[in-house]
Amino acid sequence: MNEKIKEIYKQIEPKLTKPFQNIEEICEYNSEKVLNAFWKNKVSEIHFNSTTGYGYGDLGRDVIENVFKDIFKSESALVRNQFISGSHAITVALFALLRPNDILLSITGTPYDTLHEVIGIKENESSLKSFGIQYAEIPLKDNKFDVEKIIEFLQNNKVKLIEIQRSKGYSTRKSLSLSQVEQVIKKIKEISPKTIIMIDNCYCEFVSKKEPIEIGADICVGSLIKNLGGGIAPNGAYIVGKKELIEKCAERLTLPGEGKEVGPSLGMNREFLKGIYFAPSVVKNALKTAILTSAMMEYLGYETEPKYYEERVDVVQNIIFNNVEDLVNYCKGIQSGSAIDSESLPIPSDMPGYDDQIIMAAGAFTQGSSIELSCDGPIRPPFIAYQQGSLTYEYGKLGVQKAIEYLLNQKN
């Protein structure tokens, strides 16, 4: 490790005491929330047992869903290893809840790239559009909900479902706080109380003391190889919310008439339980790593978002490089600072679900696990690196130091 870089870190870390203290407090609050859910549902070693085949009577699977239900303060939950990603869980929810001629409205602009073919923004014969489901979107205005246009649209159209993506994805906008989301939900429910409000909660879980169901959302979706898997769950995703909506989602994932009653856990119960148990602490470590990265990169003259002192609403840290070389070299540095595949060099390449080439660095124990230290970004202006995760703060700090060292060496 470059000793000069270590010295810079020693200068910067004392400035981070206050934001770190806030994160520690949130972690303690959410840890108590998780532990209370374990106690309430009497989680036992028997719940680690596995099922195969149809998965009838899987006690562990059922108790996991009750734990998630209580953590989110929702009526029901669907937590399954049959979900291959957060985007898959969102897709299941959309196809479960929408019917031909229904209107799907995004009020956070264009959704994440992997949903474009799901919705029909990009043509696909299996899209929602191909089934006669209509789609509209209202962009954010100055990083805030355009309430005026939302109200106008709801007054002139019967909207079945509104989708809100809290995290920024690969966009240049800011991620959305729960207070912003709560205010817009209240407005929507005043005008169109029957409209389903669905939150894409990926990267946002346990960053705050509350979750979207507590502020009026009807359904909420996320991935288990992000925050709530704690770096332990090897795959899977969750959907939580109103019981009637979760039942429809379950019947879309499995089959009508069987829903949540089937779906073998295949040895995942212990990993899912252990993952959610560690999740508050892992999210804390990811946030501390993000804050340190923001402060360090700003010190070195790079533009960052959010700033190290700003409120955090997800675990994503943006570094705006404004040139492709720095973006690629920083990602290569993150890879070289990883425990797994540190000798590999990521390169921009085509990926399913994306229009632009993507560079992805993730020396992870689980493929694609962005809650482990990872960094990626599309090869398009303004060439932003989207960094997430770190299972421990110490590994995160070392990994980022290595990335900065690699970046600076390439510039010399």
C-alpha cells in the first residue's frame, strides 16, 4: 500500500466522526428490529432444515417470510431463492398486479436498464407492452418528485400501479429519501387511493430507521445479494406488502392455487436467516466505506455524490470522472483490492439488459453481490463510477486505498 495515501486517510478520518456516529445509531436501531423479529417468531435450529421437490411444509421458509414481514411491518412477505435478482422480483410483481389496458406509471423517470425490456421501453415480445399494458413516466424535477405533473396525470388517467425507484440506478439523479417518498405517497393516495404504490427498494434497506411500507407504500421489492443478504445469502430476493398483493405475486412466481405453499428452500434457510441477521452491520460498514470514499476522492479533486457529510439514503457512492480512462482504471483498482480475483482486470463489455457497455469490478464471494465491495458503471458520459458495499469497513478502506493507488499510478 502507498504510504502517502495512508497518511491522507489518517488526516481525513477524524472529520468523519459525526456521520459515522449517525450510522452507528441507525445500525443499533435496525439490529434491535431484526432481533425482535427473531424472538417473536421463535427462530430455532429446526428452521435451518431444507426441503426439495415441491417444498411443502418448509418451516424455515415460512419463518423467514414472517421475520421479513415483521421487520418491514407489512402484512405478508415472499422471500425466495427462486428469484434470480431484484429485477426478477420486480418483474414478477408487475406481471402479477397488472392486466391488459392497465396503466403503469413511473414517477422517478426511466427505470433501471434491466427493466426496459420488461416494460417494453425496448421492444420485446415478452414485455408488459406486448400484453397490452400501457406505460408512462414522469421525470424528477430538480431531484424532486414533479408533484404538479403527477397530480395532473392521475386526474386524467386511471393508473393501476405507480413504480418508485428510490436508488439512482445508472442515472445522474440523486437517490430519494423516505421523507420525499412519504410526501408524494400522501398526495397520490388523496387523489387515487386505489392505485398500487410499489417501491424498488434495492440498495436502500437498513440505511434508515424506517422502510417504505411504514410510510404508506403498498408493496416493496429488493434483492438479497444486496443489503438484506448481508453478504451471506448466495441469491434470492424479497417482496413485502399487503397480503392480497403478495398472494398474487406468489401465484405468479409459482402457480395459481399453490402460491406461497410451494417452493423448496434447497438448503438456503440458514443463509437467508444469517444474512438478515448480519445485514444491519454490513450496511453500516458499506455506508462508512462510501463516506470515506467520498471524502477521499473529493480531497483528490474529484466530484462525488453524495458528499461525505450529506444524508445517505442508499449504499451507492458516485464518483464522477468525466473521462472513460479514469472510470475504467478506478474499477480496475477496486478489483485489484478485492480478496477474490484480485489478479483479474475488468474491461468494458456488452451485458444482457444494458444498451451501453458496462465495466464491473466485484471480487466477490457471490457472483454479482454488490453489497460486497464493488464498483461499476456504463461507458457513457459523464463516466460515473457507482461504488457499493464492503462487508467490513476495514476491508473497504483497504480496497479503496488500492483503487486510488492504481488510479494515480496510471495517471503518472
